[in-house]
Amino acid sequence: MKDYIEERAMNIANYIIENNATVRQTAKAFGISKSTVHKDVTERLMQVNPTLARDARKVLDINKSERHIRGGLATREKYLHRQEFT
């Protein structure tokens, strides 16, 4: 694996852990795709730094388990905001 990919994977994992960030937030911050973020954290980082990979994976698993709640809140906010203008 190339050095810049290893470094990117470590930077991504640190960003996720420090900011409790989702895959989408991380992808936007680094200017890469969601699939690249996911692959870096789940596969590439395990080869480089397994401990960091596990810590980042814990955050992503928590975010994944909560995503249906965030989606519902976003929809609720959307419709509440829409009612203000009618």
C-alpha cells in the first residue's frame, strides 16, 4: 500500500474519533467518496494500525445505529419549517 493512502487512512480515523463524525461528514471534509472513507477505515487501516481502526469502527457503528433517529429528526424539522411559511 502506498504511503499517502496509509497516512490518509490514519487521518480519516483520527478525524472520525475526534469529531464523532459520520462517513458522510468525513467524506465531505476530506473531499473523497463515502466508499473510500469506509474502505480506508474498515480494510486498509486494519493493516496499518488495528487499534485505531477498531476505535474508529466503534464510532461508525454507533453512528450507524443512530442514523434512523437522525433521519426522523431531519424530516420532522423539514415539515415544521414548512408549516412556518404557510
